[in-house]
Amino acid sequence: RRNSKSNMRGFSQKTFLSCTILCMFVVNISCHVWEHADQIFVQPKAIFTFKIAFAPQNLDVLNSTFWQISNPKSPLFGKHLTDEQIADLISLPQTEIAKVDEFLKRDSEQICEVKTKLNLHRDYLRVRTCVGQAESIFPNLKLGFYQRMGTTKRILRSVNLVDAGENLHFLGVPKSLHSLMAGVHDITDVPMMLTRSNSESEKFNPFQWFPKTDKELSLPEIADYFQIPKAPLAESLLNTDNPQVRNSVVEFGDAAFSKQDLEDLQKYYGLPLDPVTKIVGTEEDKVVINEVDLDVETITAIAKGAQTWDFVFDDSTSLVDVIETVMKTPGSPKTVSCSWGGPESDAGKSIVFAANTALLKLGLAGFTWINDAGDAGPTLNPADCNSFDPRFPAVSPYVLGVGGVKITKATGVEGAWFRSSGGFSNYFDRPAFQNEAVENYLSKAPLPPNPNGSRFSTTGRAFPDVAAFAAYFPIFYQGKLQPIGGGTSTATPQWAGLITLVNALRYQKGLGPLGPLAPTLYKLEKGVGFDVVEGQTYALSRIGCKDQYLPGFYAYEGWDPTTGLGSPRYDLLLEQLLEIGSPN
């Protein structure tokens, strides 16, 4: 994504769903969408899989529990739930699940067998059959291939695309089952495409990504700046198999990291030689790109000595399935760094809500999901080229969203990185733990123009929560040390590495993992570190809008939509985070 220009294409509403875009930010940027490939014949006995999403039960109880286990002032802080406890709360009674199963298998003369399997928490039914049988189950369904433009990747979906939360009537599901089902996924909707940054128009960029007035730091210097110890974790912690002492990065698409680049960086800076200890997924047909090198090199340089896992997913994998894979993999690290996301409006609303519920379950189980806020400022929505379009999953109430800071060379002052995304969700209400901090900002700080409230809502979930270093810094890529790292996508593994170190020392003290972190940080009396009060962001154009940029948000005392609560200071965080919760 660095210093590259986009190859723009026009979009047809008839062909594409909500202009679903995937921009792989590699050496040559290309934009991909799912296009109906109607010229390709679909074999009736071709394998086809989809998911029945059951209506989630007891969401009020699950949410209440989430806020209590993440509130350091609550006696329930850190009392995370087991998978079975989550399943017992969220799932339908077995008798109701059986009704849906019977509907799927009702044909006396099947073209193909219908195999069903409940997921980890029994709130989804995974279905494997063939095209002909799926079209028999759902009388209004006609399946066809969709191909990602510029690639040979194909998926099977309905030739008529409908939001997954509104497809029960369209598919002909009996009304008697509607109250049991939230929708049928992976059948009338295409995957939410996650990118390394919001898909802004790079042909119009009035600013440099990293102005020469910004200071460049190496990874060890970043660790020093945030007061992270130079010494690796103690030997007694390095040898433990407890997932609390591990971290992971999540990657999508054809992208991979280079094991040699990682080793070269560690040798160059005299860091512990910490290879990635486990890869979940396949490395076949993957291409090493600088962005994935950046993730792995950053998190290992911060959390020196900790085990790092790499979760690798095809970019057609739904975010719901990604989150469940992280949860159900034995020994999965409790700290997850994800530097991928997409504009909240780019996927069907029900798909975003389903992923959000999956993130709720992840937090209840004691995981910390940390996500980048994005690199296009608040970002303009191409539907109207006026309103701000927040980035998901960073805007989810259940994750820790990370913005970016930079340091001015001349003054040494830390300020907001101008491309750091932030703002307010259009889908999710502001959670109570943010009220005091956000109301302080809204009542005192200068706000960007918001004609008749059309540009942004101030009542939605506010993001980011925190920030870290986003300016240029060198990483090893293609065997050389090159200054190509930066953005909120690298601020995210900085926070993930730091939280891994804190979790490790909590483990040493007999305390459990921090789990969902955002609500906890807003309750810390001494703050997270440095309160950033200088700088401003700008909302950049996206594909489909004319070349323009609009004023974004200002950094301000306390929380703000550029740097959240501020950048970390390890000693200050450790002092407070080691004192909350009771021993296991």
C-alpha cells in the first residue's frame, strides 16, 4: 500500500453487492470484487456448504456478563466463561434445533445427502450438501458462481443476492421456523472483504503518508519509547504451554510472512530468535508481502520471548468462521492482533452483527481481540460521499480499536497521525463504559463540520480506544532492512505485544488473562500512558467519490476519535493491570 497507485474500475449495482471491495496492498495495488460468472456451468452435484444462524438467546445476559468480567471494579472481573457456559446461554433448546434439522433433511428422495453439524456454541448449524439438493431445500434458490475480479477464485452463491438477515422469506423457509432462525449465511450474501486499510482512492493524496517532519524510530526504539523492558520474558514463562503467555496474528488472502525476514530482523537488532511457533491454516500458494512481515516482526520485537502463532485464512472465509477457529483451536493464544478490516457499510448489516456477536463470545471466553482503526481518516462513504464510514471490527464494542500517533522531529512532541481513522459507529450504540470519556470530548473539543448531523453520529460506539506509533519505521522485507512499516496496522501488534507481556506477568502472579480490554482501560484511574492532545485527522475519498478530503477530528485532552485514551506506557499499565482480579 506504500507509495502505490490504484487501478480503479467502475461498478455495476446489478453485478455487485454493496460495492464489496478487496484491495490487496502489495507492490501493485489491484481492487477485486465478487462478480457473477454466469457463463460458468454449475454441476448439480457440486459440493455446497452454508450455515443456518439460529436466533441468539439471552443476549441481554451475555452482554451484562461481558461488561462485568471486563470492569476492574466488579467482583466478577476476569471470571470468564467456558465454551459450554456460553453455549448453554446463547443456543436454542435441542428440540427447536431438531425442527430446523428436520426441515433441511425432509426430502424423501435426496439428490445428495444433507450433513449437518452444530458449531462450537450451538448457535449455528453447518450444512454440507450439493447444489441440486440446496436448490431443492430452498425452492426460490438458484445457485451460480461468483468470481473475484482479477483472480481465479470462485464461490457459489445465489444468483440473486439478499442480506442474510432478510433471506428467510426469499428462500421459502416455512414461517413456523422464522422465529428460530436469524438467517441463512453463505448463500445469498458474499463475504465481507477485509483489507489492510480502508479502500480510499490513492490517486488523490494531498499529503505524504509519512511527512519528513515526522520522526522515524526502529522497533527497539519504539519498545524503549513505550518503556517496554529490553529483557525477554523469564525462562519459567517461556517454557509454559499456557495460552495466556502467547499471542497471535490473523492474516487473510494470498499474503504470508517470511521466516527468513523475521530471523534477519531479530539478528540485526540482537533480539531473541523467536520463530513463529505455530501456523494455523495453509501457507500454500501464499506470497510474502511487507504488511504481513510487519505484523510478525512487530509483535515479536515487542513481546520478546513470547510464543507467536499465525492464523491464515482464505479471503472468502467469513469473519464468524475466523473468530470461531481462533476460539476452538486447542491452546489458542489469548491475545489476538488483527490489522484487517473494512468499512462498516460494505457488508450486509446482518453479517456485521453476526461477526459482532462472535466477538462478544470471544471476549466472554477471555480473549483480547485488538484491531487497527484504519489509515484513511474517518473515511467517506461512497454511497453519499459525505458521511463518515467507520471501520469494522475496530468499531465493535467488544474489541480494542487502535489508532496511530507520530512524533514531530523538531519538538519531540507526540501527536495524532493525520491518517488515523476514528469516529462513531452507525450500527452499534455507544456502550456505557465510554459515556463519561466521550461526553467530555463532545462538550469541550472542536468538532468537524457536521451539517444537520449528516456526516457522523455522536451516539454510536466511539473508536479508537487507544493508539501507538504509526509513523515510518524499518522492517526486514525481501532480505533487506527497508523503511516500509507504518500505519495503524503496525500500531495494533505493538499493543498486542505489550498486552502479551502483561498477561504473562499476571500468569506468574496467579491471575487470569485480561480478556476484553477496552472497558477495563476506560476504568483505569491513572490512564493508559500518554494523553495525546496535538494533531488532527482528515477524511479521505474512497472509490466512487470525487477527489477530496474533509476535516476529521482533533486530538484533545482525555479520549478523542484520533488517538483514543492515548499511547501506552508499559510501567504505568503494568502497575494497574497487575492489581485487578483475584487469583485463579
